Amino acid sequence: MTERARPSSWHVAIAGLLVGAGGVLLGLQVDADGRFSGTGLTTLGIGALLALVASFAQVRASGLPRDAIGAFALVAAFLGFAFVVAGALAPGGPWMFFEVFLLFAFVASRRRTSDSGGRGIGGATLVALGLMLLFRLWVSYQGSEHRWQVLSLGIPVLSWLPFEFLDPIKRVSLGSFTPLELGFPPAGLSFAVSMTMWAVGFCLAAGGIALAQSGAIEHENDRIHDLIQTLPPTLARLVERLLPEDEWQALGLHGLSERRLMKRIEALASARLQRQREIQSMFQASATPALPPAGGFAGEIWQALSKASAEGSGR
Amino acid sequence: MIEADAGSRGRTGLWTVVALGCALFAASIGVRAIAPARATLPKDRVEERPHIAEPMQLLSRGAQLRAAELDRWVSEPQRPGFRAARQTVFALSACPPLVEWIDGAEGQPVERLIASLRAGSREDALASLTLVFRIARACEWAPGIVARRADHAERLGGLLQDWLRVWGEKSAKDPLLADPALAAAVLYGRAMRTAFKAPLLSNNRAPHERAVAFLGELTGISSGRRTDFGEALRARYARAAEKLAGGSDPLIGLEEEAASLFPDLDGSCP
């Protein structure tokens, strides 16, 4: 009998499509004559470097992939992060290095607080990258309008005076850049089309990353579930009750080889059963004549535990 | 059996999608290396058929050296009229006031011909614009030190506006008319700003607002969707386009460009 493809595998495959399509859109720009050109490989190199750091973190948390779908999910997440970073960074010059510095600092701080719930690339990182994309779109817009600075501020009082000869000193430019730094094509950038492509590409790649990571987790859970299901049905139910599915990644079951996975499940099931017994015996030992009086915090706790114990015995 | 077939199809479909994803990964890296095409202006495109070389010479101070060349390019029905009008305007030497001359016996047929040529072929359109530029050089349209009349400049602006309305957008990517159309817009801005500044103590707002509204429509600035002509203006005269889009004095950029491009076209027959 041929085994059917699981939904988690489909999630990973579709995530690959999303990341690929997003990468294509983020890698292209349209010039003023409507011709396509590439956005360059420099930022992709920096994106790949950051993606490598994120992938290492993911491998440390979840282990190496154990089959082709798992490997594809890892590659999709790696490339997706590289594309998203490359798309969000300013294409060159001091602004790009400033953003890279910020991003490294951000990724390092997120790793310390480990907010990503076992995933290499968390929502907060994607939000930070989204903000960087907005900045890139802004400087690209300024450049497409032939304004080569991030902001131009009017100097109070001077800028209010209606004298043309004061024009050169009425405004001060902040954050200047050049067409070369922005990687504009020689004919100039068609901002509307390029912006749409980049924004759609970013959304596709970010969605692909999220889907690839959740698909990979689900795929690993499926593998562990399959292994547990090789046990006799009652024993399999007991093991799954002792080791609930939503704890499998936290318990370090993801990414283990089949032999090590069996050993780990055996050890964990044994430890949990032992603990269960200890709790049960402690509960029975506490049922002494010195029962707490009804009502109050102690009484309420005692009643809740007795009720839970009775329900457990009934089952 | 049916379930096995469905499973097999499902796995084949899955691996097809994975393969497609791998192909997209490769494409997404490959497209980044596509080199940008070099910038080409409309005039850089070589036309297969015979064409008028360097059309901007026909709008410059030395236009009289080549104006006769246009006779063979103008469409057959307009040719005799154009030859006569050309001889008339290139023979002008006394620097008459523009409105008086164009409303006079010599000017009326020329004005009619300019309108007819405007409705013809692209070569006819260039011939029409050549006549307008020659009139702008040979007639006085500056407001004058004492009279401060705005109507001469407004009339010149009217001729240019009519031409731009018909040919402005069409010419943006035309190798023959792209540069002449931008030159017409630049001179139009100067003429209308001259009319705006004509009164001694105040400003003549009507021609100024008319010009800003027209140029806003022609370039697409007013609708927020830039036209091909607007893109061409921005690429060639960035400061003028920026001033037009948001400056407190929208026509000043065009006037500055006109002063640089055609220093002799100031309305005073130098």
C-alpha cells in the first residue's frame, strides 16, 4: 500500500513555493523604461549570513532534519530569511551597514530572550524586517523622485521668509545617499511597479517562512506519532498521555534518529510514570486524620485534589 | 486499490511541488544577477526609414540654416503653405509685438497653418513647432518696461499649449519629437511665467494657474499617476519637475531651464 502525503508535507512544499516566488519578486526591479533587472547579490550575501545564524539556532533547538521534507523545510526557511533580509536592507552604502548592525543586534537580543517559541525566525524578527522594508521603500521613493536624502527639514524662521536668494540655506538635508548606493538602474527606477513587487515578495517570503517552520514542526510530530503508533494500541495511548504532543519539541524529541528517539521516549515515559506514582503515593499519605477544615484555601485545595483523584480512579 | 492510486498521485503531486519550489529557489537567486539595461533616450533609437536628424537644431537660433529642409518632409497638401509661411517668419527682422503681428495680414495665415500642421503627421508637427519657435524669436513678447502687457506672452503660451495638448504625450517616446516636446514645455513655462509677472505691482494669476493646471494634467502630477511625458520631463529636467509638483512657484523651474536652454528666447528679440 502506498502511503498518502501528509498535510504537513504539503504545508512544507507550499511554503517552498511561497518562498521561491517571494524571492523572485524581491530579486527584481523595473526601470523607467519598463525593463527588468536584478537587485544584486550583495544584500543576498548579507541575508544568507544572517539566515545561517538563524538556521544554526533552529538546528540547535530542533535538531537536524531526518528526511527530505524536513531538509526542504530547513532550506526554505533559510532561503526565505535570506530573501527577506536582502529585500529589506538598503541596497548599499552606509545605510545598508547601519541596518545590518541593527539587525545583528536585534537577532542577538532575541536569541537571549528566545521569544521565537522554538522557531529560528520569530514574529518579532519579521516585524523588525518589515519596518526595515518600509525604510527601504521610503529611500527608494525619495530616490525615484530625485531627492537624494532621507529627510529635508525646513529651518524655522529662515524657511518662512519669501526671499529666493535664501533658498540654499532654507532647508537642511538628513541622511543623504546616491543612486549608486540604492542600486538604481541607469534609466531610473519605476517606483510604483518595483514597490508593489517588493511588498508582495516580502509578504510571500515571510508567509513562506512561517509556513515552513510550522510545517516542519508538524512533520516531526507526525514522525514521532508514527513511531509511537507501532506500539500496541493501549500502550501507545498511555505513552501519548504521559508525553503530550505539544511538549514533544520542548522535550527534545525533534530531530532525533529513530533509535535515539525510542530510547528517549522510553526514558521520558518511565520518568513521568515514576513521578506520577510518587505524586499518587504522596497524596495517599497525606490523607491522614489531620485533615484540613472545610473552607479556606487549604480546604479548597484538598477538595479539588480529592475530586481529581476520584475522577482518575473512576476512569 | 483506489486508495493506493490516490496515495501514489498525492505523493507524485507533492514531489512535483517540491521540485517546482527548488526551481523557484534557483530562479530567485539567478534573477538577482540580471544586469540593468543602459538608459536609452527616445532619440537614441535609430529609425529604419529616412528621418530628420537632430530636430532640436530646427528650434535653435540657427534654425534658418535648416528650415528649408523641412519642405520635403511636410505632407504634400501643406507643403506650399509651409514654404510661404517659412519664408515669411524667417524673413521677420523688425521685432514686431507678437499679438499685433499674428493678428495682422502676415500672421493670420501663419497661425492657420500652424493649426493645420499640428493636426498632421509627426513631421508636420515638428514643422509647426519650428514656426512657433521662430515667431517666439522674431517677435517681442516680453511685457515691456512701461506697458507691462501680458497678452503677448499669453498668446505665445497659447500656441505652445495647443501644440503640447496634441503632441505632448504622444511625443514622449518618439525619437523625432521627444526633445522638441520637452523644449516646448520649457518655453511654455517661461512664457506663462512672464505673463504672470507682467503687472508692475501685482501678479497676473489667470495665465499662471491655467499653465499649472495644464502642465499638471499633461505630466500626470495632478492625478497622481505620472504620464510618459511627465516621466520624460522628470528624467531630463528633474528640478523643473520637482518644482512643478510641489513648489510654491511651480513654473520657476521651467523658466530656469528655458533660460539655460534658450538664453536668446526671452521675448525681447536680442
